[in-house]
Amino acid sequence: MISRWQVDDVRTTQGGRPVKEFLDGLSKQAKAKVYAALEMLAQEGNHLRMPKSRSLGEGLHELRIPHPEGPFRIIYCFMPGHRILLLRAFVKRTEQTPQQDLDVARQRKPR
């Protein structure tokens, strides 16, 4: 049996929780879809593949969540101790993952 992953959202140095704040702002239906995808990520961890998740390089991965209000994307990384850290959440409006969102995720990723 594959052990479950612990999923945490990043905390900023000022104590903010930007991923949680983004998720809190979603509609009830969108939130349900996103939390179902996060539950799947917790269960499957590094075994989750396309079309649900893909590698972005540099240790970053993208959780892909289709929804009429989205599509939503959550950039995350794997941490020691069977942990996943959610770094950035956004509504994807372009074909490529926006560079700004990648840059923010890279800055928030622990070194």
C-alpha cells in the first residue's frame, strides 16, 4: 500500500497563506473540485501523472484542475518526509504557464 502524502500550503515570511487565500476565494463548486484534486494528490503523490499533474522542471509540478470557472493550476513541490508543499495557485488563462507564476513559485520553494 502506498502511504499518504501530507499536503501543506506555503507560509510567507509575514505569515500569509497565499494558496489558502486563493482557494478560500473560490465558489463552493470550484472549491469542491479543487479539494478533490488535492485529495487525489495526497493519495497518489509522486505517482500522479498527466492529465492531472505534470512536471514543470526545477523540482516544480503543476496540479491541473479543469473547471468552468478555471482551469485552475496549483504549482507544488515535494519535500522530505512524504510532504507536498503548495506554492502558487491561479486561474490559467494562457496556453503556457505564465512566467510570473513560475517565478513566484520558485521564490517560495524552500532551498
